[in-house]
Amino acid sequence: MILELVVCFHHAVLGDDQGITDTIARLRDLTDSGDYAYYTDIAAFMADRPALLRSARWIEDESTVRGWCRHLVLARRSALES
């Protein structure tokens, strides 16, 4: 499962919408039991998409977590462009 989350990060950095969609679908299938379901939220946050499951209660508010996840993607994208 963690590998799929990393793959989603990769697709988000590259701006690969189809790759993101496919990876989130695989994550959703892998976490169908409820274990690690928050990975799908994190993947959606990284891709700047709405979280479909809202599977977790975050310590911070959701917008803070979303911003943190998105910042990772944008920082990596910026580093690759340099």
C-alpha cells in the first residue's frame, strides 16, 4: 500500500492526471477493509483533489493536512525544474 502512495506522489509531481486516478483507484481497492484507508485521503490531497472517503480524523484540521501534502508535491516539482 505504501508503494501505491509513493506512486501517487510521483504522478502528482509529474501532473499525470490519469496516473493519479489509476493509483487512487488501486489504493481504494487495497484499503477496502478499512486498514490504511487514510492513504486514499493523502493521495487525494497530494493531487489537489477532494477526499472521497474522508476516512481519518486528522490531528490538525483537514485543510492544514491538505496543504502539507500539497506542499510536498509542489516542493518536489520545483526542485525538479531547477
